[in-house]
Amino acid sequence: MYQGLQHLHSYLAYAVLLGLVISFVSALLGLFGGKQYTNADRKRSLLGLIPTHLQWVFGLILYFVSPLGMESASGEAMKNSVSRLYFLEHPLMMVLAVILITVGYSRAKRQIGTNQGFKSIAIFYGLGLVLILSRIPWNAWPGN
Ligand code: HEM
Ligand code: HEM
């Protein structure tokens, strides 16, 4: 169970990053190209949203089964930057990123037919992406 989830979470991270980058870049092109955000663009934004939502559900379960998750939380672990990343910073920042990305998707959905939809995706997905990149355990991923 633990190993399977760990691998899933590790592989799905590629889809999350790729989906978010594609959505973000298309949003920038639409925004600066002065185009209208259409239903087809909304579907493209799902490329970023769906892997991110899946990842957060798997990440949450992983948090309770991984020895690096809740189990390792302690005052001692707080003093170690690697264990603090896994039990505190990574989960917290990722949840924040997921919320931002969902708010962006949700706002843009209500802005179909305007250029503003692209702005919502660009800002919220962009911020989410930065938070995610800032707290990926780069020492362990993509593997060595
Ligand atoms: C949504 C964006 C997220 C991304 C892109 C992401 C990405 C990653 C990556 C790349 C790793 C390292 C995997 C490896 O060692 O090969 C990892 C580990 C981990 N993540 Fe996430 N994660 C996300 C969300 C979450 C959330 C929301 C939680 C918990 C609430 C979480 C909990 C964990 C835990 C506990 C580990 C350590 C697993 C272990 O090696 O035992 N992640 N994550
Ligand atoms: C298996 C996991 C999940 C998948 C595949 C998934 C997929 C999706 C999809 C496709 C949408 C877009 C729906 C639309 O077009 O309106 C969406 C929206 C959303 N999801 Fe998830 N989701 C998952 C888990 C979750 C969980 C666990 C939560 C919250 C606890 C959540 C909260 C939301 C919210 C708040 C929206 C925004 C609705 C909106 O305003 O459009 N999702 N999700």
C-alpha cells in the first residue's frame, strides 16, 4: 500500500507539472493575444486541475501511511530541514497551491467569453506552480 502510493504520487507529479505548465502558457498566450476565454480553453485548464486534484487526494492518504508524514512529526523533526519539509512544509504549501489553482479555475469558468478568464488562470495557476516548485523534495525527486 505505502510503496504503491509513493510511486503513484511520484509519477503523478510529472502530470501535475506538465498540465500546469501547459495551462499556464496557454493562458499567457490568450491573455496577451487579447483572445476570449472559451469553453475549449476551460477544458485545457482541466489539464492542470485534474492531475492536481488527484495528486492532493493521494498525497493526503500518503501523509497518513508514509513514515515521512504525520508519523515523523515532532519537535525534533522540526529542527531537521529535510524531515520538516516532508511532514510540514510540503503538505501545507501543496494544499495552499491546490486551493489557489481551484480558485483560478473556478473564477475563469465564470469569465467565459471574456479575456479576463485567461488572467485568472495565469495568476492563480502561476502562483500555485511557484508554490509547488518551491516545496517539491528535490533531494529525492525525480529519483537518483
Ligand atoms: C498537489 C501537488 C503535489 C505535488 C506536485 C507533490 C509532489 C511530491 C513529490 C515529487 C514527492 C517526492 C516523491 C519521491 O520521493 O519520489 C512527494 C512526496 C510526498 N508528498 Fe507530495 N505532492 C503534492 C501534494 C501533496 C499533499 C497535499 C500531501 C499531503 C497532505 C503530500 C504528501 C507527501 C508525502 C507524505 C511525501 C513523502 C512520501 C514518502 O516518500 O514517503 N503531497 N510529493
Ligand atoms: C479523485 C479526485 C478528484 C478529481 C479527479 C477531481 C476533479 C475535478 C474536476 C474535473 C473539477 C472541475 C469540475 C468543473 O468543471 O466544474 C473539479 C473541481 C473542483 N474540485 Fe475536484 N477532484 C477531485 C477531488 C477533490 C476533492 C477531494 C475536493 C475537496 C475536498 C475537490 C474540490 C473541488 C472544488 C472546490 C472544485 C471547484 C468547482 C468549481 O467551482 O468549478 N476535488 N475537480
